[in-house]
Amino acid sequence: HWTMDEFVPKEIARIRALVGEKGQVIGAVSGGVDSTVAACLVSQAIGERFHAVLVDNGLLRLGEAQDVEKTLSSYLKINLTVVDASQRFLDALKGVTEPEEKRRVIGRNFIEVFQETAKKIEAAVADSPEEAKDGNIEWLLQGTLYPDVIESISYTGPSQTIKTHHNVGGLPASMHLKLIEPLNMLFKDEVRELGLKLGMPEHLVFRHPYPGPGLGIRITGEVTANQLEIARRCDKIFLDEIQAVPGLYRSISQAFAAVLGGVKAVGVVGDQRSYQQCVVLRAVQTKDYMTATACNLDFAFVNKVSSRITNEVRGVSRVFLDVTSKPPATIELE
Ligand code: XMP
């Protein structure tokens, strides 16, 4: 049996010994709990020799890239590089409508951008251009948790893979990096406890999970700049309203707004007929994300969110509430 108080110094010592005096580590961060806790730990162990990379895939929530930068770079003092690749992802997603295909496109582009960034960082940290050629980043940090390890073991055949989770399993072997996975013996609640120990702000530690493909799988059908704008604004309103009710955010496991791509509905704006997008609100409660139930949201609350969305977001004529459990549904719409 061990405690979190022992875990931190032990793990920091282990990382230092593993990486050595000069070793460099790179790792992708998303703004989520797991990658941030992992980054914090390695950063406390080796400082500037850890390089965190945030790939802005253009599928993040409103203001997310800036928020992550503020928290990780300014507040937690993690050595962070933010790469704006939003246009590249949008171009790559043009005409792609099938959910698994979207995940593949997003996953592939993520890997490419990450590898290109790693090369640039490597060149910058090397003392001489000669050294840069050898490549001196040897380690890759991943925020893999114990349940991810179990889940990837049980996902043996394609029939078991309901959806591919591109942040599980990690970056390709072609990068020739050795893995550091400091959280792979921990459960989510232990990672949160660790985050608090490491000085992470509470709002980050208790954040709802956010999928790697982001808004890409919260817009059914093709992802366009216009749909992204709608998804982002609706999501912001829904989450702001949830946070305004004391205790509500913490009582929900995951909440988001999604845009029903191919579906339009008729409405009235002033005395004009409108024919615009439909938006879905989804809030679920779950322990393990394998099964989930829809939250019993107060009707007046839902109604308030709905009127804010239709009043404030251009291009939306209807708001729906998803009340489906998992199974038979999944948490995300795609
Ligand atoms: P589903 O929709 O499969 O979601 O019931 C279960 C949990 O997994 C998240 N999710 C993903 N996370 N890449 C991710 O990193 C993905 O492709 C992906 N698909 C779903 C989802 O947000 C929920 O927390």
C-alpha cells in the first residue's frame, strides 16, 4: 500500500534516474487532467528538458488553446509550445463525413504535426546543428491511466473496438521514442488527487473529459468553419450555464452541445421564416464511461439554455435534449 505523498517524490526520482542528466522528453498536452498531471510531474522532475506540445487542431472549444497556454505556461511553468494547425485540419476534413474516417484523418494529422514540431524543438534545443541531426529527444511522455492499459488489452479484435480512441495507444513506433507513462498504475480519482498535490487549479483537476477529435465528432457529417463556430458558441453557453448553478458541473460527468450536421428545421425570426441548424444538448452521468445515463436536468434550466442559444447564436433554429442512455447510445453523437 502506498500514499500520494510518497508517490510524488518517488516518481520524480524515478523519472530523473530514467532520463538522466541530459535527457530530453517531449509530450502532447490537451488541457485535460491526465496529460496535464503527467506534464506537471515530468516538468517538476526535469524542468526545461521537458517539452510540452499543444496541437491546436481547430476542433477545440472557445478560447481553449489560450486557456491551456495560460494555465500550463504562465501558471504551472511548463515549457510549452502551441502549434496552430487549425486550417490544416479543416482542409483535411473537407468532404469527410463518416465518424471513424474523421477520427483517422484527425489522428493522422495530429501525428504529422506532432512529429514536425518535435523535429523543430529538437533542432532548437541542440547545442549545434550537428547534434540536431542525431536527434536528442529520446523520450515520449504519455498520460496513459491504468484503465486505458486494461482497455487496450481487452480491445483485441476489431469486433471489440466500438470506436477507436486515438489518444490511447499513442504515437507511432516510427518516432523511435522510449515511453514514459507515470500514470499507468493510477485510476482517475488518484490522478485528480495527484493533480491537487502538484498544485494544479481545482477547475482543471475536476474538468470533464474531452475527446481528442474534439468538435470534429460533435458535428455530425462534414465539419465546416461555420458549423464549428456554431458548435463552439452553443457549447460555451451550455457549459457557462452549468457552471453558474452551484454544484451542477461536478454532478455531471460530461456535458456538451453538438450540431446535427445534415438536419435543418424551420423556425421564425421576427416575422420571417428561417430554415437553420439543429443543436443537441447532452449531459451524462457515468463512473467508467462504458455505460452512462442521461442527467435529469431541470426543465427551466434547459429552457434557459435553449433560449440563450437561439437568441445569441446565429444559424440555430432548434435545440434538442438527448435523453438516451449508453447503451444503446454512446456518449458522443459519433
Ligand atoms: P463514447 O462516445 O464512446 O465515449 O461513449 C466514451 C468516452 O470517450 C470519449 N471519446 C473519445 N476520446 N478520442 C478520445 O480521445 C475519441 O475518438 C473518442 N470518442 C469518444 C468520450 O468523450 C467519452 O468521454
